[in-house]
Amino acid sequence: MTSGLIAAALAVVAFLYACVGHAGASGYIAVLALAGWPPEQIKPLALLLNTLVASVGCWNFLRAGHLPWQRLWPVYVLAIPAAFLGGWLVLPALWFRRLVGVVLLLSAWRLGRRLQDPPLLQEPRPAVLMAAGGGLGLLAGLTGTGGGVFLTPLLLLCRWCSTRQAAAVSVLFILVNSIAGLAGLAWAGAWPAGAFARPDLLLWLAVVVLAGGLGSRLGSRHWPVAWIRRALAAVLLLASWKLLGL
């Protein structure tokens, strides 16, 4: 794959993920793996791209007023240390990734059938949110993602959030977990020398951030809820394809 093709593929991933409040790590991993990048360089680069795109997504979704902070702040409490731990651990977890891939596939099917927000939302208990945040934060660190691809389906299927609220909660979750995952990689000494010593990297970063900024702008303010849910189902299918190795 040429540098231009890689940049275009990363931009498409960033746009699609950003419009639903995600940042695209699982998609970046798939693109870079297909491009022949060594595994030890893919995880830190995916987390870095995640951090940049999630930063833009936070700006758009939070400015639009979609974050229900008072109801859902406990989901972040254990997520950050758990994501750090997951970034520090290196586990041979092929069976685990395939199990998660099946869960995402089923979530995509469920969300694709229910295109509108429910008329009534349920109030989550803080202890349940803390446990969910900790478990998903650990999963995010282990898989080299920000965890939003796991959190958003949970929020929607449990009816804890509307679609745009779930996107806002998830994009902030992704940002803090991606930063913690990068810190865990650095702490473990798994940051490969010269991982980002690519002359075309700045172009990739610029293209991806611009695409992500446009996607999060459309998702936070303009796209109908049914469109966002369809895009989310497509994102989950892409992530499950990556995790299942299809």
C-alpha cells in the first residue's frame, strides 16, 4: 500500500468512527496491519491517532451539550487505571479477541434493528457504572483501543443514554483511556524505537484529524439519529471483522 492509499484509508476510518463518538483505533489497526506495519509499531500509532481524533470529537460533542456528566461520571473512575494496566500487560489472547468480536457483531445486529432512541431512559447505578468502566478500560488497554466501541453498545442497549449522549460519553472515555494506554506502553518499555520515524507520518496525522473533525461535527449536530445508529452498526461490524481476523 502506498502512503497516499494508507492516508486515505485512515481518513475514511476516522470519519466513520468520529461521527458516532469513536476515534477509530480498531480500524487503524486493521489498515496498518494490511499495510504490513510491524505489530510493535501498530499499537502505539493506533493509540496516538485515537488520542488526536478523540480530542477533536470531545470538542464537538461536549460543546454541543450532549455529555450527561452528572449521571454517568462514575464510568470514568476505574477506567483510567484499568486502561493503564491493560496497556502495560501483553497477553496472548486470540480466543479473547474472537469472543469480543462475536459480542460486537451481535451488538451491531441489535443496534441496526433499533434505529431510534427509546422514549424512556433507565437510571444506572453508580457501582454498576464503575464496574463497567473498569472492565471496559482494561479491555481497551489490552486491545490497543480506546474502549468506545465496547462502551457505546452497552450504554445504548441498557438504555442509559440517548444516541448522541452515548457518543459524547464514549469519546471522552476514549480520550482518557488512549492517553492511559500510551502511558502504560511507555511504562512497560514497549514503545518501539523509531516507531514514528516516518516522513509521511505528519501527513497521515493531519488527514486523519481533519476527517475525524468533520465526522464528529456532523454526528454531534447535523446527522439524524437513525443515520448515526446505522454508522455505529457499520463501525461495530468493522471492529468485529478486525478482532475476528476475517
